[in-house]
Amino acid sequence: MERTYVCDIEKSAETTLLVRGWVHKIHDLGAITFVHLRDKSGIVQLVFDKGLEESLRLEMCIEVQGEKVENEKAPGGVELSVRALKVLGKAYYDTLPFEINNHKVSAALETQLDHRSISLRRPKTRAVFKVQEEIVEAFRGYLKGLRFSEIHTPKLISSSTEGGSEMFTVNYFERRAFLAQSPQFYKQMMVGAGFERVFEIGAAYRAELHNTWRHLNEYISLDVEMGFIHDEFDLMDLEEGFMNYLFAHLNKACASELAMYDIRFPEGLPRIPRIPLSEVQDILLEKYGKKSPSGNIDAEGEILLSQYVKETYGSDFVFLTKYPAAKRPMYTMPDGTIPDMTKSFDLIYKGLEITTGGQRIHDYEMLKANIVKFGLNPEDFSFYVNSFKYGMPPHGGFAIGLERLTMKLLDLDNIREATLLPRDMKRLEP
């Protein structure tokens, strides 16, 4: 007999079914026992005659054959009257690290992460990663529909892409190498190599000395680079289109998971406001008495700005534009109309930056001069810079932090909740 997943039980034409999964709950009522079996797709109620279930423990893996019976009080409206039971995976614990079959978990997040393979058995916890899976699916589908090509670039590199010292070093056959902060150089090179439009979904590494609710040292970056653009606003249009596509996709693909978090996304977003950074700093000062750091806003400023934008524009998103050149990497295109500013932007969503992007310098001589202006040597980046000798189109791109986006979509409190196996300043295991 072939296995039936829990989600397919109700619509199955068969009356005798075989299911496999974990023992989620046990209710012993004396003459009969109700057992909730959990697989990756849902939970079904099993009805055991007295004695057949005596060997069962919570989280044990079992296989069951049973007759399908309608019961409106059971999960999904059906239950299985058990005729045969087989234990597939015994349980050897004394006590579980924490209860996973209740609506809420009392254990602290760090304890849950220490026992990640257990905490992920909770349907609501695992639902986060179904949503995350579909974010990636939507990202890929949206861009491939616009003639983007998916690429895969090295994560072991010889030089910094973003500048600064926030790099993890690696001993690479007696040479010093680094874990990539982003695929920035390579995705630009691929635009010039003839792909024109590229995207990548891959790990990025930042040796930042932060241990907060919003920081990770390894995360998944959703990267885009697009050639033959007019300016940075083309990129903002692209990302705004993706967010609309994403919301519609998640409503359809993750309806049951979103329901666990009492979330449904709007059909069609309001136009995302685009506000120059200098204006944002003035708004924060005048409306909230909040002073901003030079050339940026801080975490508190992002939260206050989102509050203002929600009240003023009815939007959970806002693009911050026109960042100072001193606060952007060496490859960022100068604005041209505003001294010392760049054609760059950040996207803030519900009080958190989830995207950084902008137009890049595409002229060979201009790029070399800007690298020197940043106090760096173009020869140190020759593999990258030399690719601009052969006709590079105007281009730009952005990167979305997958875990940050997931966290904000589901209104989670900590980015580690949106990370399958987090890597932060203190965690290298499990």
C-alpha cells in the first residue's frame, strides 16, 4: 500500500489508508485512545482500541493503516480507525527538551535553537520555512519571467567587495582568502559578459561584531543585477513589482501557514514612497526630535520613519534614496546633479532595512578613478576592473536579505526565528 500524506487524506477516494509520521499527542480515554499523528503536511487523528497503542511515546516515528472515518471534531474533519501499527523509529529520551505540541513554547529562543531539530517539528515553527521556501520560489519565478538568468558565483574570494574589515579570512593553500560578503563583483561582470540580467540566491558572510535581534553573520542574499538601465529608479520599479508578485504568490501558496500567524497580504500594494535621505533626516528631527548619524539613519530612525510613512502614505515600505558617496561602496554611481551624493537606495520594510541597491559605475576610467578616490589600488581588483574595458552597459542592482524579509513578513521578534540554523557571534552549532 502506498503512503498517503495527511494533507491528501480528506480528498482520497480510498477508505483504507497508510500514513507515516510522528506521535504528536496522546489522549488516553480508557476504552479507546486518540493519537494525533504529524507529518510534514499536517496532523491527523488516529483512533486506537485499548492495548494497541501501549508502546507509543511522544515523537516516536510510526506507520499506521486505518479506515477513514468522518469526524467534524477531528483535525481536518476526518480520522483513521487504526487496524495496524508499526514502530519505525523508537524514542530514547527521558524527557523532551521542551513541549512542542502546545500552541506556545515556554522555552527561551536560545534553548529552542540548541535543540533545533526538535523545535522545527512544531508545525508553526516549520511554517516559517515553508514561507521562506516560497519567497525564494517567487523571487526566481518573477525574475525568470523578465529574462533574468540565474548564476552561481564563488564564495571564496581574494579581495573585499564592500570594503572595510568585516571579512572572514580563510587559509586557502597558504594564501589568505575571504568568505564573500556578496556576489557584487561577479554579478556585475556577468552583466557585461552578455547575460545582461542576472540573479543569485546564495550565502553571504559578514564578520560584524553585532549580536542583536536583526543581525546574522551568515545569511541568504537574494541578489539582482540588471543591465541597460536608465537610472536607479528602474531598479526600484523592479523591486516594487517583485513585492507585489510576492504577496500574491504567498497568499496562494502559503495560505495555511499564513493563517497560523493570522496574516494575509493585501492584493496590490500602494505605491512605495521614495524619499531622499536628507529629507528623511529632516522629518525625523522635526517630527520626533530624532538626530541621525552623518550620512545615514540608525535602527531607531528606521522604526520612526516607518511609523511616519505608514501614517502619511499608508505603506509598510519606503525607499530611502540619494545616499552620500562616503557611505556607499566604491562602485556606486555618483548622482551627478547633487554633489557628493549617489544613485543608490535602501528599502525599509516595517522598520527594518531589507535591501540595499543602486546604479553602478560602468565606465572603466571612471571606476578606476573612484577606486583611487576611496584610497584603494585598482590593481588589487584587476580581475574585476579589467572587465570594464570591453564595453559595459549602464547597470545596477540590489540585494534582499532573505531572513530579514521573512522575519518582517511574519512579524517575528528575532531574525534567528527566520533562520534554519543560525550563525551569529556566539553560535557555530548545531
